Amino acid sequence: RSHGHGQGYTDINFLIPEIIAQVTYQKGTYYGDVGDFSGAGSVGFSTQMTRRNGLASVTLGEDNYRRALVADSVNSGSRNATLYALEYQTYDGPWSDIDEDVDKLNGVLRHSIRLDDGVLTLGAMGYHNEWNSADQIPARAVESGLIDELGSIDPTLGGKTHRYSLNAIYTTADYALSAYAIDYGLSLFSNFTYYLDDPVNGDQFEQVDDRMIYGASGSWHINNNFTVGFDTRYDDIGEVGLYKSEARERIGAVRSDRVDEWSFGSYVTHDYQWTGRLRSTVSLRYDYFDFDVNSRLQQNIYDVQLTHNNGQES
């Protein structure tokens, strides 16, 4: 999807490692359930439904590294279980002129109900993070003595983000259905060229993303070899933007758009295990995308007209 920070969805800090039950990697063009992302590679995470033992831990380290974690599950009868986990982390980093001041909070609540033919799972996740960033620095600045190797040229970089989600998953031996809703936001301040373009105010910029995401997917095993499935997703993006800034204060907008993106995909896959070491996979997939972009600006800080950013395509 369109995003304010390139591949911004690679931020997986909302995951708590201790409650991950399984990690599944897929790479190659033959995974019909993944689609075009399969060529670059994809990874799926499954969280635990229950824990055999509860966990409470406190970790302390250098540079004000602190992490506290509580995770456990409560069984109500033989058919219901509730998993919960809460994580808090801080870190200042080794930098000589800034405190990284990481302030991360994660929470997970997952309730599973065993039915006669399957399992229904209802889940909620919350993630909030704020930080300062040392970012990259030029070697010549260190070699000349302008800064030391743990110093910064722009000490006001950093950002904040959040991700709150609800999901429901129903699985049986023959099929699986899931639906989710996500509230996501990002404000990220970076500076790659410092004073190259603007010797007065500097080259700091802010990347912004604010959206609601709604999606669903399903798969059916017709027999031991055939699987059919679908997935759909709608991104209601209130703003995806780029701003020129100084010390985290906006000077003016370069881009600011409102975007609606919707997609639907369906696939059928045939798997056959010929021998213990030889398997064939054939997939057929169809994808449909619809885009609706509306610029929130008539012109930007550089007097560039932005009305041509408006449009619809599919």
C-alpha cells in the first residue's frame, strides 16, 4: 500500500517475541495465498493461544535499557482460554549528544473458544512508541572533529507511531476465516543531507501516515490437494504526507494526500507430494486494486501545483 515512509510496514515492534508460537517464511512466485509479495518474500507470525507457564521478567542494561514483561493465560473450563501480555521498554542509547529516549508500550489480549468443529479466536493488540534518533552521520564530520563517532549533526530527529488492532479468526480442519481492523499512525523526522538544500533552515523533513485499515481473508481445503481462497483490504488513509521541518516544527508541506485504496484477491492452489523430497505446486491468482487520491493541497512550499495528484485508477 501507499505509505508515508516507503516500506513502513516493516516495523514489527508491535510483536512481543515471547508469545510468538510459529513463524512461517515464504519466498517464490508460487504461493498463491501471498500474491505479488511472495516474489520479494513474506513472513507470517502466529501468537500463542495458551501458555503452560506464566512469565514475568525485568531486564536492565546499559544506557538506561529497561524492559518489563508479563505474559500468561487463564483457562476457563476445557474449551475457553484467554492469553494476555504486557511489555514496556525504555532505552537511551550510547549517543554523546542525545538520549534516544525510547518509550515503547505493547499489549495483547486474545480469547480462544473451542467449538465442536473448530476454534474461534478474538484478539486485541495495542502498540505505542516514541523515540529520538541519532540517524546517519558523514564520516568527514567525525574525521574533522566536528562531532565524535557517537554524535549527531541534527539532534532533533526521531518520531512516534501507534498501531491498535482488533481481529477475529475462525479455523476448522477444512477452512479458515479472518477479519481485522487497524488504527495506524506515524510521524517520523529525518535528515539525510543536513544543510545541502537549505543552508538556513536545514534539510529536515517529516513523513506522516494516518489511516484506518479493514480486511478479511479466507481459505478452503477442497481435498488433500486443492485449496481456494480470497483476501480483501480497504485502507482509509486520512493523510499520507511529506513536510519540510526544522527542529520538529513544520515549515511547509511538500505533499499531503488523502487516499482510499481497496483490493480483492482470489486464488486456487494445487499441491502434490510426489515423493518425500519432491513436491509440485501450481497456483492461479487474480488481483483487483482500486485507488482514489485527493490532494489536500493546491500547491506546496515550493509553489508546485499539486491538483494533478487527484485521480482514480484501478
